[in-house]
Amino acid sequence: MGCRTDFTAELNAAESLLGVLNNVEQSSNEVDARLVKQYVKDVAEKCQKIQNELTDTLELEQAQLLVNFCALQEHLQSCLTRKELIDAEVIQTRNQIFNLKTDLKERRADKDSSNVYIEQEFLFVESLSEGTEQVVVELNSCFETYAELKDEIDRLLIALPRKEVDEVE
């Protein structure tokens, strides 16, 4: 019998990678995509209404608040898009690691190329982890900004001159 390559270390590394990937997925799942979409819709509707119905010029401070509030729509959407990309990458990477584990268990893998691949995947998974953290931090910042500006924007909406019903039709 020829000597058989021992892939214990590589299998342990692949298992560890899956653990990190599970943490990334858990962090991403804590982001409530429906809530983010709701915020995007709310910001979009309020900004559109103000833009459509605003007849007077705003004071500089109000204009800046409006600009900051309306910018939330794009920022929230960007965070959501990045979260969805990360989620897709997590699924794809998990499948690749399962395939690697199968190759290692069935001893169809080359030790050197397996180690290079595992190293690359660790770097990639680490970047997914950092990306998820960044999305969460940015979303929390957006939610804070929304909370800070919402009352002022609502006051601005209330102060808009009312259009006659037949003008809308």
C-alpha cells in the first residue's frame, strides 16, 4: 500500500472556514431587509411629495435637512444591495467549501493546491465578514439620521400648501 496523504489539517481549516461563514450569515440575517425596504419607500415618498409640492424656497437649514434626508434613500438602497450580494457570496462560498471537504475526505485533492485555496478562501470570507460589519454600521447610522430628521421632515410636509383635489386629477 502506498502512503495516503493526511488531510486532517485541511479538513479542520475547511470546518473553521464554515464557522466563520456561519457568523457572517448570522450577522447579515440580523439586518431586516423588509425594514430597510420600508425606510427606502418612506424616504422616497416623502422626498417626492416635497419636491412635487414645494412652492416656496426653503431656508438653508431646512434645505440641508431635506438633502440629508433624501440622500438616505440611496444610502439605504446601497446597503441593501451590498447585503444581498454578501448573502449570495455566502451561499456560493459554502458550496465551494463543502465540495473541497468532499474532495479532501475522498482524497481527490492535492495538498498544496488545497492549502492555497483554503488560504484564499479565508481572505475572501474575512472580507465578507468586514463587508457585513460595514453594512450593519452604515444602516445603524442611516436609522439614526432618519430618526433625527423625521420629525423636521414631517413638519415640512405638514407646512406644504394644500393642493385642491381637482388640481390633482
